[in-house]
Amino acid sequence: MPSHSRAVAAFSLIEAVIAAFLLLTSLLVVAALVDSSLRTQAKAEQYLMASAVASNELDKLRGYSERFGLEHLDGFDGQGFASEADSTFRITLKVSPYLLPVPNSSLESEFPDESKRLFRDSTRFIQVRVAWSEDPGDRVVLSSMVSDWRKQDFEVKIEAEGATEVEPNGTLKLKASSGKVKDLVYTWYTEPLVGLGSLRDVARDGQSAVYINRYRTPANRFVTYPGTCRVVARAKYRNVVKTGEFIVENLNDATP
């Protein structure tokens, strides 16, 4: 065979090998892309289904709170179980109190923690985690804050720590409460019946106050008015205003 013919044949063989290699490489790339696409699609479907499962669990907890009360959600904290719709999905619940500054976090941030006005029992933070494998990426987490919007009646009560008869310049510590409605802000004032006293050391949330058996006159003098005095605590809840009262007996130096 002439050398020219042999060179052409060799070149054609090399072309065929290269073409076959390129074709095989292309097929492998296409197969990898198809496999990756199928995996991505499957994972997207898992995320979609897990999101639906998590959303359904959130709705269940909201409904439970509306029916039985917010405090009953605390028993769900830390629970883990398989989904009724698909046992592949593992559900984990987290429920914790959520502190709400009153009136807002910007104003309350200026005060130390011990004197911040906080609603401690009005809101729960709920987190629902749905996982379908041990891989940290194979999970969906949905979070929500839940409050108790049920219509509730309340009554303001005042309790005293000590005897209700107060010596001149003596003090009596008072505390306000409203039963099931725990997160209320109270305002305090006194009303003379016969005697008159004043209030001091009122907590910023109004939960407590100290009554003192003396009163500042317009002339900026402290005097004692013996006799009974009414102490009033006022609270507002969903546009309903109620008051509670407590009767204190002011003594004077001549009281036997």
C-alpha cells in the first residue's frame, strides 16, 4: 500500500477514535445531567411534601390553642413522631414562651432586664421540623408565633403582704393580679374615704406597688391623714377596663 494511503487510513482511524470518545463523553455528560435533574426534582418534591406536612402540624397546634388555651401548647415541646400522611417524614416540635416588650422593644431596650415591661405568657414560639433522612439538608423547618385570642373575662384583685393597718410613715406592699389573664399593665391611685395615703415604688408593669401612710401636701409637706383609704389598681384588656380596690386603715400616733 502506498504511504499516502496508509496515512489516510491511519488518520481516519484516529478521527473515529476521537469521535467515539467525544460521543461517549457527551453521553456520559447527558446521563449525569439527567440523573442530577431527576435527583433535584425528587428533592424538590420532598421539600414540597415536607413543607405541607409542617404547615399542617402548625395549623393543628393553632387549632389546639384556640380550643384549649395557649398554656396547653407547652406539653408539645420536644415531642417527636412520624407523619400520619407519610411515615418517611419525622416530625419534631418545639414550643417555648416568647417575651413581648411593652409597648415595644426599642423603648424597653433602654431599661435593665429586671425592670423591663414584658408580656411573658401571651405568646408561644412554635417550631416544626420535618426531616426525611439523617442528612442535615434533608429537612424543612417552619416557625410561627401563636397567641390566645379567645374572649376571656377578668377581675382585678389586690393582695397585701402584711397587716392592712399601717403605722404613720409605715408601708404596705401590694400586688395586683387578674386570674387567667396574666399579662396586664396596671395603673395605681389612691382615693380618700376618711384618711389618705400615697403610693411609691410602683413597678413599671404595675404588678406591684408600695402604699405609705403619709401624703405630700400642696405646700410640699408630708402629713398623716388617719382613717380608711381606698387603693385602686386599673387594668385594660381588649378595650375592657376594670378596677380592683383594697381598703387600708391609716393609724396615727395617738392610736392605742
